[in-house]
Amino acid sequence: MSQLEIAPEVAEALRAGRPVVALESAVFTHGLPPDAGREALRRQRQACQEHGVVPAVVAVHEGRLWVGLTPGQTDALMRRDGAAKVSPWNLAAALHSPGYGGVTVAGTLMACARAGITVMSTGGVGGVHPGEVEDVSADLLELSRRRVGVVCAGPKSVLDVRRTLERLETLGVPVIGWRSDRLAGFYRSLTDLPVTARAETLHDLAAILRDHWSFGGAGVLISQPLPEELALPEDELAAALAALESDAATGWQVTPTQLAVLRDRLGPAVIDANLALLGRNASLAARLAVELTQ
């Protein structure tokens, strides 16, 4: 029996060749407080539906990897304490454990490949953590394996962004700047790092993805920066990042722990920035999904 459960609405859209955008769920279970998670999901769903696109939340639920949770299922997911954070390394184990699981970008990429979805939306992707001991998110490896375009606001601010970009280059993952020559900075608007190419129109963006896939390439990262007025003040963010202490957290706990520290230090502005970038990314992902179905 297959452990993959594709919701009827999602399956019907895929069969008919209509656009679908996958949404990761770890951002709700481990990245945001419950109320903010619900608002983020509402904004992402609305952004997809406004463009005639089916949103498909990917999560572990009742021993299955679901592609397309119902609103009731996502409410239950966010209400459950102790939901697992599910990535490729523990996906099979999570399917044999009780309860719910929020699926990371890497796990969502696996689900997209199985379901036949070519566009997903998230906030920020994982990457290379600072420090001498190498700690690299599985997001990067899965991007090099799965033929999916991932719309994001760049790597998360707590990462070593320069080394993350270098690792993406090594893995053959192009980073396309949406109307920008520089990599998006997650809570910042922009970094000082160049992207692989710039796309001004949806037609150009879709063409780059199609050509990359035609040569056997896999994942493509689409970098959409926050407008300056929505980004966090640089001096406050830099001070908060400098004060981070990650010694108490290891492995998959590092990023959620650090993001929680940033929320505590910077206050509601962090939530506001998260909500803004998640909604904007879902809107761009939806428009790209429509363009790819033309």
C-alpha cells in the first residue's frame, strides 16, 4: 500500500494539467507560533486561489505523507504539541510513529517529485550553518535531485549565506533572482551576493526552468526579495544575529531554536516579515505554476 496520499482536489488538477503549488508545513509546526502559522497558511492559500492555482500543503498525518491537507487537517496539525519535524532522513520513521509531522523543504521536494508537482513555495530555504563543524541542510541536496522550482526569500538569515550559495553552485542548482541581480536576504531585503541570472517576466522565468530541466537539471531556486519597507532594520537584525547562541541546540533543532531567539529579541516585526514573505512567495509561485502549464 502506498504511503503517499494525494488529496482528490490536487489529484484532479494534476490529471487535468492544471497548476498546483506545494506548500511546506514545517514553517507552521516549527517556524511560527500557532496564530501566525494560521495566518501564514491563509495568506498562502488565498494567494494561490486568486490565480486559479490549487494549494497543496504537504505534511505527515496518520501514517501517510499527505499532499494537500484540508483546512481541518492543517488546523489539527498546528494544534498538536510535539509534532515531528520531518525531512528525508526521518520520513519513513515518522510514517510509523503516531501523531502529526511538519514537513521541511527537503521533504516537500520529495513529495513533489512523487506527486508530479513542479512548483513549491516557502519562506526561506535551509543551507550551510556558520562554524567550523559542517552542518548543512538536506534542502540543498534535495534541490539537486528533484525537478522542482522553489520560490523563496533566500536562505534563512541565521545561515552562512555565502557558503550556502557556493554549495548550491557545486550541486548544480541555479538561483534565479526575481527582478533582482542579487540574492534575497530573507529578513533583509537583499544580500550583496550575485544570483545566477535575473528574470524580469514570468515568461523568462519559466523558460529558464524548462531549459534547465531539458538538460537534465533538477531543482531551481527562485529568489524573491522583500521590499525594503517590509524588511527588518539592518542594525537591529545584525545585532540579534551576532548575539545568537546555538550551543544548546544540535541537528534539526538549530534553525527553529535560533528563529525563536530572533522572535524574542526583535518582537512582532519578525512575524510581520515572515507573513509578508510567505504570502508574496506563494503569489509568485502561483503565477509561475500557471505560466508553466501554458
